[in-house]
Amino acid sequence: AQTVTQSQPEMSVQEAETVTLSCTYDTSENNYYLFWYKQPPSRQMILVIRQEAYKQQNATENRFSVNFQKAAKSFSLKISDSQLGDTAMYFCAFMKRYYGGSQGNLIFGKGTKLSVKP
Amino acid sequence: DSGVTQTPKHLITATGQRVTLRCSPRSGDLSVYWYQQSLDQGLQFLIQYYNGEERAKGNILERFSAQQFPDLHSELNLSSLELGDSALYFCASSVAGRDPWNGYTFGSGTRLTVV
């Protein structure tokens, strides 16, 4: 069974600074996807960034980037130029990719509560 | 608006009662997933339906059941409710069979409070 671990229950960062959220996962699979989701106080789950395991290049979406280390089973999220609106719970998630591209279910870590301070 | 609609947004009910949560997936999405988010357990996968058929089961209690209808909307039925069932219940949808690159689209959730 796959597991996802986020070892930082809470973090804080000053506005405009950079912060890195950690995530490790355990799997025997070779073909999978990794995601970071953001959950602001509104409780909506919002996709931040995603990574395909077979791609070595780290994904980037504007101020958000990941450091994907497949051998180490590590998938950290870096937020640059932090903004007040980045205050939220951040969840790391794993999804097995089945043959033919069909989808498995998302397995989530317990989350990291990020506070961006003015 | 994500395109996934969940109703009701809030629900307060007494222990021992039964409730039904409803989810309409995003247009074109065939798969529906149900998740439970509680404070101590995080986001737990409950069950997946694909085009009307149960596809995968997670940590779903026997008191809970779900189904997906021909119009692809889904309902999650929770019965003999206990205080510990109080949680945020999410529905998500996706276009199964294609590249899951975009993952899921989540609804805004139903907040269930059992008193």
C-alpha cells in the first residue's frame, strides 16, 4: 500500500519570502503521479501543481515549483514570493497510474498548515 | 466554481439518523470519488464509481453506501450516524480513461455535523 507523509504540521513564512514544504511517499510502483493541493479557509480543494513520475524535469507553475527526487521518494513544494493568499493547508497526494492511463484514487498526506505573515 | 456540485453545503443531524449527500460531477466526467475529511484522519478515500459501476473501495464503513445514477450524479448514504461521522465530505470527478494528468476536480464539500 502507498503512504504519503508530510512531516511539518505547521509552517509560517513572511510575505515575499520563499518557503519549502516537505513530502515523502512510499510505494513499490514505478508509474504514478504526484500532486500538491491547496485548501484555503474556504475548504475548497485546489490543484496547485502535478508531476508525472516518469518525467525527470521538475514541474513549475508560476511561483510554485517542486523538487522531485524519485529515488529518495521525495516531492517537496517550493513557494516563491509568498503572498497572503497562499495561507492554506497544503496536501501532498499520490496517484497510481494504471495501464492505459486510467486513474486510481488519490492518497493524501495529513497536510501542512502554512501561514503567510505580513 | 469547479463544475462539481455538492449539496447540501451544511447538514446537522442527530445520532442514529440517516442522511444522503449528493454530487453532480463536472460535465463529461465519468468517474466520481468520495472522500471524508476529519480533523484527526485527514482526507480518506471512501469509494469510486465509474459510469455507474463501483470501481474501487477505500475505508468506507458498512453503514455507508453510495451509488452513481445513469445521469452520472452520485449519492453517498450515511446511516446510523455517530458523533465520529462528523466531517467534511468531498466529492471529486475526473475523466477516467484519459490521461489523469489533471487529477481530480473537487466539489466544495458537505459539512456534516452529528449531534
